Amino acid sequence: DTGSAAAIPINEVDIAYVTPVTVGTPPQTLMLDLDTGSSDLWVFSSLTPSSQVRGQDIYTPANSSTSKLLNGHTWSIRYGDGSGSRGTVYLDTLAVGGLEVKSQAVQTAQEVSSSFTQEQSLDGLMGLGFSTLNTVRPSSQLTFFDNARPSLDEEVFTADLKYHATGSYDFGFVDRAKYTGNISYTAVTESPGYWTHSLSGYAVGSGAFQTTRLSGISDTGTTLLYLPTAVVTAYYRQVQGAQNSQYYGGYVFPCSSSLPTFTFGIEEARFTIPASYINYTRISPTSTTCYGGLQSSSGLGINIFGDVALKAAFVVFSGTNPPRIGFAHK
Ligand SMILES: COc1ccc(CN)cc1O
């Protein structure tokens, strides 16, 4: 079996991407952020206080003939940006792009943090990390990918995220029409549940490629690219007027500055992120100061290859044993 669904940017700067997911019988459609950096599938629901719901679609288990309460189970999650949610759990039928799982753990939010309330086009998250990260207790639950595995033609899912445009997620097959050339694969360690792998190095603009192993996680649920300070300072040294602003919490520069490209390596392959992806956003609608799509990972304890990097490639998350990740040009 296979599935294929759209990855739709939720705002004009691609802060996150959402994918239509149907839950229950009859199907209730929610727009979820498919997040390879976590492993909980949680939704705004009829159990979410109305004061915390601002325009989101909700899942109402009572309206689904196939919903079953997972008695005595709860969950609570905190993301890297400080946002979070918690609640209870139902099992129900869930489908993405025609691929159906009969008994998926659907984590119904009883509380969400303000940043989720404010994000009215996002109805929840679908974690696609390794199931070891799932926060449901007393017994942890499987991700949609882990539940779907037995029925997939191939044990893979792919991400084709796009800059200021709708891309796609495919499950169970690698669509030859979505990439050019060959896929460059590299080893993944499941520690501690992320798609953890290394870059073989980087280059700033037309500069020489620096061969240096950079370990990090490919995370579709993180907006920007976070790399070691040494790499980031080398990049912004090439940007007129750039500075690392305490006030704005990262590298900013005059929006009129011309930015170099940024190239990262996957084994022998090279992927170049266009300057436009790194000129991420104005710090406020009328400002002439812009915030960079490449930022330092020093405060995070881990390098994160977020959407700014992933949208420069066609990415294959391979659940084979051992797992691996592949990048191709597109
Ligand atoms: C839109 O808000 C979020 C989206 C995804 C995550 C998980 N990385 C956290 C968020 O606060």
C-alpha cells in the first residue's frame, strides 16, 4: 500500500507545513504538521478548552463510531521552542493520502500552549520520529509510519517540501518523478529517537567546501537550519551589516543585503540552499531588518537540519534495518 498527500505552508514564510489527515468514521479532516523531530500524534479536540481553540479544526471522538478511549493513558510533550501540549488518548481509524491505519493512537489535547492556540491553521502534529520518543504513559504508542509499515510497498516515507509553495509527503514508495539524478544515502542512528545523521561538510557561497562531519537531526517540524557557531559566523561574515542580535535572538541583517548561498554535503553529494531561503523574514512587517534562516545551534545542544535545508532537496526517510536517510536534487 502507499499514500501521498500535500505539504502546505501555513504562512507566507513557510514557518510550518500542514498535511490533510482524516480521523474517525465518518472521516474528520484535520491539518497536521508532519514532524520527523517528534513521535506524538496529537490533535486539537472536543476536549481542548474552547479558550485555547482559535479557528483550528477539532477531532470529536464522540462523533466517530470507531473511536475507543485508551483508558488510563495520558501524554505531555514539550518542544524545543518551549511550546507544548498534553492530554488523553483515543484509538481510531486514521488516513493520510489514501493510506489507512485502523487503530492509530490519536492523542487528544486537553491543554495546548499559547503558540499553538495562535497558529490557527495547524490542528496538531503527526510525529514521524522513532516511536521510542512517544510520551504516552503507562504504555507508549506507535507512530503512523510504524503502524503503517506492514502494509507499505516499501518501508519508506519521503518529504518534498517547497519554498513558498505546496510540496508533498509520500508513504511506501519513492516517486522517481520528484527528483533528478541519484539519491545519496547516509547512515542514521535512532538515538534517542530522532533521524540523526551527519553532513559531510559545508560551503559558504562560492567558497571552498569545508570537509567536516556535522551530526544533527533532519527535522521537518523545525523551521530553520541550526548549525555550530563556527559555521554560522563564517556565513554571516559574508553579509554586509549582519549581526548576532541578543534582542532578536539570532543573526539579523539589512533586508537589502545580498546573501551567499549555503551548501551542505551528504557523503559525496552537495546540496545548495538558495540565498532566498536564508533571507527568512522581516523582523516585523514594516521593518528593513531581516532574520536569517541559518542560526546557531549553540543553545540547543544539537544541530537541526530544519525546513530551510530540507526544502532544498527530495528527502527519503528509510525505515529499513538499519535505518538510513537519502537526499536527492529536484
Ligand atoms: C507551529 O508550532 C510548532 C510546530 C512544530 C513544533 C515541533 N517542532 C513545535 C511548534 O511550536
